[in-house]
Amino acid sequence: MDQILALLIAALPRALMLIASKIFTDTFFQKILTKIILSALNYAAALTTNTVDDQIVAEIERALNTPLQA
């Protein structure tokens, strides 16, 4: 019984690290991809002279930065 308990305690930090890395990685990549997309859209909108694309980019940015309602 002591060996099983020792084994479980030894495996606990690794399991917690795997869970934390999964959570932080998903959140991290989502934030990075959002910034890349918004930067590309703002750059593309700046290349034109009309304001329609600027408004569309502003709407996309607002939608991406708004938290989802549960």
C-alpha cells in the first residue's frame, strides 16, 4: 500500500504540469493568433483609401476582444 501511495505522490507533479501546460498553451496560442490576425487585417486596411474595410476590421477586433457569454 505504501508503494502505491508513494508512486501516486511521485506522479502527481508530472500530471499537474501536463494539465497546466495544456491549459496555458491553448490560451497562449489563441492570444498570439488573435494578435497576428488583427495586425494583418490592420495592415491590409491601411493599404486602401476607403473606410469600409477600416470599419470591418474594427468590428472584427471588437468581436475577438469580447469575452464569450456562457
